[in-house]
Amino acid sequence: MSDAFSAPGRFFRGNLHTHSTRSDGILAPEEVCRRYREEGYDFLALTDHFIGHYKYPIVDTRPYRTGRFSTIIGAELHSGATHNGELWHILAVGLPLDFEPPHAPGFEPVEGMESGPAIARRARDAGAFVAVAHPQWSGLSLDDARSIEAAHAVEIYNHGCWAGCDRADGWSINDRLVSEGKRLTAVATDDAHFYEPDHFGGWVMVKAEENDPDALVAALKAGHNYSSQGPEIRKIEVTAKSVEVECSACVSVIVQGYGQAAKAVHGLSMTRATVPLDRFYKSPWVRVTVVDAAGKRAWSNPYWREGFKA
């Protein structure tokens, strides 16, 4: 996994988790795309609920692309039960339009269903970028999350889950899986339905050479992204001794790692920070959080020790 900030191309802003009237959203697909485009987003994945109740929608958003706005074909997949007996929610973007539906008539598990790990594997094998959706909202156990071996990422912030139930976090799952050696990245999303303030609150910045669906999905798979609620991260350089960060004006730069390893630098209107890694000698990975004066955050993907500069 290479570093987004040294990869070629430029950053494109997008949302990977969105719903429309093709499932349980209140806006038509064209209007959802229009709103994201007018809010300055570069791309959008419409990910309606892939269940029989909604006739297994994979919405063709290609007609809503423009010269400056792209769309990625996707869905929120459901099949099989988690440990608490509820249905899996798995995000898949970059799906083919003819992806084979599971036997998932509604939002309740039924006998004979394909498992969550199995449908995630099918999606990845079909070319999709796969993420474990809203683990805190779903009440996932660590064993649940471990079972999705096909996942590229964990949804570490879900704005709809923040707005609707204050269960937006995914870092507690992501950090523990990464600490076990799983090479996962992170994505922030909206999960917008537009019936509450669940939109334009969490996004990914994806580094690609062009704003093209295939290029964006390839960049996500390569880990060429960071996630944000507002702040910009412009550069991260990790050495064995410190993490150097350049960003938009912020009040805190925090580095986290394995177990209890964490260190923060605080100030006013900071655009650069150096965070020492003397407490991270046992940590095989680190990640960065940038916090602005309004409390909005941006998050890097994990960096692995073998990639640290000397």
C-alpha cells in the first residue's frame, strides 16, 4: 500500500454511501447526484439497499455524469446474519450492473441465505471496493468484522449514524483489526437518505490521475485516500522518529498506533506539525487525525512501519 500524498494525480472529493428512492431515500437518483454535484463534490456512489423488497437495485448513474462530476456504480449489500442475529450491511462500490442478487427478500435474515463474508467476497471478485459499513451502528463484534476477509476498508465515520443515533464510529474496530495485522484502510461517508441532516458531513479525498470511476476505484483499493469532515491534509511524512503533517488550519494533530500509543500536538491555526514517535516503539503502524477549531476531523489511513522513511 503506497502513500496517497506521494501518489501521482490530484485529490477528488466524493461520497461512497448514499441512498435514493430506489430504496429508502426520499430523493430520486438524478436529484441526489445533482445535489452532490452542486455542493462541489467531484464524484458520488449511489448505494441503494440490495434486497428483494426494493427489487435488488443497482442504479445506473452514468446518465448523471458531467465533464466535472463522475459517478461510481455501487450498492449496500445485505445477506446473512451477524452475531446479534441482524442482517449484514456491506458497502460495495465499483460493482457491475449485473451483479447477481443474493436471496435477501428484506431486512431480516432468512434460512439459506448467503453469508456476509461470502457476498463480500463475490463483490470483491467482481471488481468492487468493499468496506464494512457502520460497525458501531450495526453492533458488530470483533469476530464479525474479522470474518469479512474480502474487505478493503472499514467505514470509520458515518454521518447518517451520527445524525440519527450517535453511533458513527468505526475506528475502534479498524484499529483492532489493523493491530492484528490486517491491511485495512478507512473511509468516511454520509449514508445520506435526506430525511434528516445526514448529508455533506463525511467524505473521502481520493488521489487519482483522473476523475474516472475505474481510476477512483483503483485508487481506493491502493489506499490513495484520506477521510474528512472538513480539514484538508496536504502532506504526511512518516519516519522512524516522527510524523510530519501539513494541513489546513487546525488546533490539534494526533498520531495513534498500537495499544495505548498516542501523541498529540496542539496549537492555534497550525498548518504544520511534527509529532514525535518515542512512544510508538512497539507499534507496527500509525495513523493521523487532524482537528480544526470547529471540532471537525480529517483522518489518514494507517501507515505501516516497513514503509517509514529512515
